[in-house]
Amino acid sequence: MVDDQVSIPILTDSDIVSARQQARELAKRFSFSSSELAGIAAAISELARNIVSYATQGTVNVSLIEEANKKGILVIVEDQGPGISDIPLAMQDGYSTSNSLGLGLPGVKRLMDSFEIQSEIGKGTTVIVKKWVLR
Amino acid sequence: MKVPILKQGNILIATIQSALTDNDLLSLQDNLAHQVIQYRSQGVVIDITELDVMDSFATRTLRNIANILKLRGAKTIIVGMQPDVAFAMVQLGLTLPDIKTARDLDEGLTLLK
Ligand SMILES: Nc1ncnc2c1ncn2[C@@H]1O[C@H](COP(=O)(O)OP(=O)(O)OP(=O)(O)O)[C@@H](O)[C@H]1O
Ligand SMILES: [Mg+2]
């Protein structure tokens, strides 16, 4: 049996590519449409890049889940970086401390069906997102 | 070079052939900036048919490339964006303002004529 879960350590920009590719491969086993697969890949790319940009290292965990006759993908992205002091601010379109577009976090929320973020200053950040297969 | 750049008359054609890391995108930016000067190119077509994701970094880099090339007197055309990739890009809130796009290489080259 093939594992229905992958865990990808994130340290460099090539890990970002490998995380989105492995997630896409895993998600293909459920009948996600190709545009949903592209959305999942884009969301993981944003979350993994935030690790490289702000937290230096962390992990992307992707698993296939089944719940009350629906199927989907669960992505948990965690780091032990500096944390985010004002989460509502970080979730605003256009807010960036690195002079970037500030669309990563709010964009991921739009792409996925559920979005949770926990962060503690000096301890790190965890983002948990889910996407269900449309039926 | 991860992204081959082909010279065709006064036009450069950069064809992305696999998933790119952030550093690959930055070297594409550098290479195009140099070659446009070196060959006095008037237009650059970037074929992104094989690009797996247009995330914030890729979008920002393509915008930078178009701005740099404009300052060096060359037009940039992005061709071949897959509908699924475009769909995710729009949901992320990403746009390519002021950059011309075309469906495929032929259409892109026509725009430069
Ligand atoms: N894992 C993280 N650790 C610490 N700070 C973070 C983390 N992720 C995001 N942030 C903070 O939240 C802000 C907003 O993040 P978001 O991804 O939305 O935008 P960005 O990374 O600045 O720009 P973009 O993603 O569009 O390139 C960041 O600028 C950064 O200050
Ligand atoms: Mg970001």
C-alpha cells in the first residue's frame, strides 16, 4: 500500500518546488480537477515560501483525509520561526514586511476550503488548510 | 541555463521547460537583462506553457523582467499560460498589469511584428 501522507522538510527554494510537486502527486489519487490541483500546488508554494522567507526552516505535511462521505486533502505547514505578531494584519491583501505583494496568506485562504493559522511570537507559526473534492 | 533562450532575429524566446525554483527565475531575469543588451533585442517572448504554478514569486519576477526589459527598450510577451494555472493565480489575487499575453508562441511573435 502506498502512503497517503507526505512530510517535506523546507529549507531552501528547491524544497518549495518539491513540496508542491509531492502534494500534487498525492492529491491526484483523489479526483480533484486539474484546476483544483493547480490551486493546491499554488497554496503550498505560498506557505512553503513563507517558511523560507521568514522562518528559515519548517515542514509541509500533506495527507489525504476522509470524513462523513467527503474526501479531501489536509495540509499542515509549521515552523519554529519568529511568529506573526498581528495575524489579522498579516491576512490583509497587500500587507507585507518584505516589500513583496502581500498576497500569500489571504490568497491561500481564498484557494482552500478551510484555513486556520496559529502563531506565537518567538515560538513559530502553524497554518492548517483543507480542500475537499467537489462532488 | 535552466531556461534556454533562443535568438531569432531581433527577438529572444525563453522557453520554460520544467518547474522552476525562485533562483531559476532570478537567473532567467539576469540572463534576459544581459542578452537584450548584448543582441539589441526589441522583443522577448517568455513561453510559460510548462510552468506548473504561478505563485507570488513567479508573478513578481515576471513583472520585474518586463519592467527591466522595457527600460532596455524591449517589449515582453508572456505566452502559453495554462487555464488551470491562470485560475489559481487569479484566486491568489495575482495580476500581470501592463504585460502583454498571448495564447501561444505564434500569436506572441505576431504581437511583436
Ligand atoms: N511563517 C511565517 N513566519 C513569520 N512571519 C510570517 C510567516 N508567514 C507570513 N509572515 C508574515 O506575514 C506577512 C504576510 O504574509 P504573506 O504571505 O501574505 O505576504 P508576503 O510573504 O509578504 O508577500 P507574498 O506572499 O505576496 O510574496 C509577511 O510579510 C510576514 O511578515
Ligand atoms: Mg508570502
